[in-house]
Amino acid sequence: MTRLLTVVGARPQFVKAMPVSRAIARTPGLTEVLVHTGQHHDAALSDRFFRELGLPEPAENLGVHGGSHGEMTGRMLSALDGVIARHAPDLVIVYGDTNSTLAGALAAAKAGVPVAHVEAGLRVFDRTMPEETNRVVVDHLSRLLFAPTRAAVGHLAREGIVEGVHHVGDVVQDAVLAMAALPEQGRGVVARLSLKPGGYAVATLHRAATTDSAAALAAAVGYLRREAARRPVVLPLHPRTREAAARFGVDLSGLAVIEPLGPIDMQRLLAGCALVLTDSGGLQKEAYFHRKPCVTLRDGTEWSETVDAGWNRLWTVNDYRPRREIDDYGAGDAAERIVATIAQFLAETSAAPRALTGACP
């Protein structure tokens, strides 16, 4: 049995892993070991997501969270060394651009285990962003690079990465379609919050670039409050943002602040809204999958096709471009294509003669 070790740690990664985990479970000869680094340790951001998405219980939860980027990544890397030694995987799968992504890729590469990076090739071209550093390093460590868009394939090619690159579409679209097909349980979130369908906006704020500075957080919240003068703005408040607002004295009044939502409720909230405002990467795409206009509260985006197609704009820009459909994200079969490619890669690798490896770095 071929063993795949999946490393996740943050809410967007749980969503991305769901369709891939399902595809692995349907593939004969493959088994998955799911490892949670603990990066998002709050029950609202972790336990609930695993339960609602039907993800398997993590084989290991490393409980690593808090501290600086370097400290967190270092602790994860140390813990993952032992995990890889215990489970002896044939391949390690990582998602996105978090510290968990970087630690998983580094631990695997150091152990001589092939890395598959889901969401490879994304670039904002801003190396001050920790996420950008993570993306670049992980892409250069990976043997299989699953790009969600043709632009991502082009970014990789310009960095000299062409081998092992596959344009497969976007696993988040797979996940959104799967969640939309689930029957609604009880009173829906829109009704529970007394919202009028089509009459409210959904906002999220959580990135370090937003929350680590009083000025940055105040600017983002001010933008949301100006929108709230026109319609209700629902803000599921990330624990990091709540703490930062309290620390900096940033006033959240005027916004419909609620506790973090599970993945199903969040999809229902997006489906009923008129507008999305976010500093997140993934929510920009989720807005498009629900065909909702989005304002990205950043000075750049890794999802440039959403801007080019008129569904998204940066908050520094007043108008959207002419709107059109995006054909890059696939037909909801990205996870199947990823798992089929992994299975073929491992079959070919196991059939090839193995090179001798030494203990020296």
C-alpha cells in the first residue's frame, strides 16, 4: 500500500484537503496519513472544520502554534522530522503558503521524500509577505507542482521550474461544489443572523500584514465601516484580529461582528451576499465561485485572473474591469486529476532504479 502523508494546519488547507482526501480514499492502493500541525488550534478554526468537511481524524496533531514565523516553522520542522520517520511516507502533500506548508516541504525534502505542492506557482511579487517566501521555497523543493491556473504555470516557468508542473484547476472549486450539494441543516445562517438575501456584504480580516500594525488594521476596518454605511457588513472575527483590535484600540462598531463560522455556514453566507471584502487569498476565489464581486483589502493579489475577469478589484482601485467568466479553474475535477497524477508518479518512481543516498547533507 502506497502511503501519502498530508500536512495541514490552517483553515484554508482543511477546505483544500477535503476533495483530495476523498479522491485518495477512492483510489485503490493509496492510503493517507493526515497530520495537523496545530497552526490553527482554536476549535472554531480546527475541530469544527474537520467534522463538517468529513476529513479523517488526524493521525497526529503536533500542537504547534504561536510565536514568530521562524520560531513556529522551526518547531513544526522538528516535530515533522519525527512524524516522517514514524510513518515512512512515499510522498508528502502540502497546500498553499502557510508556515505549515513550508515546514512540511522542508521536512520531507530533508528526508528524501518527494513533495507535492497543491496551489503551486502563485505569486504576488512582494517578498515582504511571509506567504510569498513560503510559496517560492516550497515550489523549488517540490517534485510535483499542481498549478490552479495557467498564469501560475507561467510564473514557475520564469523561475526555471517546468518539470513536474501540472495545470489541474482549483481544488477549492471542488470543495465549494461539494459543500453546496450538502442539504442545509436547520435554520440557515442567513436567517439566523436576520439578514436579507442580497442585502449584505461579507468581510474577513486576518492576515499578519493587516493585524500586526495599528495603522494597517485601522485602515482596513475603516474601509469596512464605510461600506457598512450602505449595507450591513458581516465580519466573522478571526481570533488574531479580535486580539489585535483590542490591543490597538481599533473600534469595530458599525460592523456585524460574529464568531468564526464553520465551512458550510461560510459558504451559505457567501451564497446570499451582495459583496465580499477580504484580505484573504482563498476567499477571493470563493467569491468568484459564487459569482459575487470582491474587493481585496491588499495592494496585490495572487489571483490576478479574478481581477482581469472583472470579479475582483484591489481596494486601491475604484472600478472593476469588464466582467467575464474564468476558464482556468477547471470543471470541479482538480482533486481527481491531482491524485491520478500522484499515483502515476509513484508507480513510475517505484519502477525506476533507486539512487544510493548517504547520511551527509
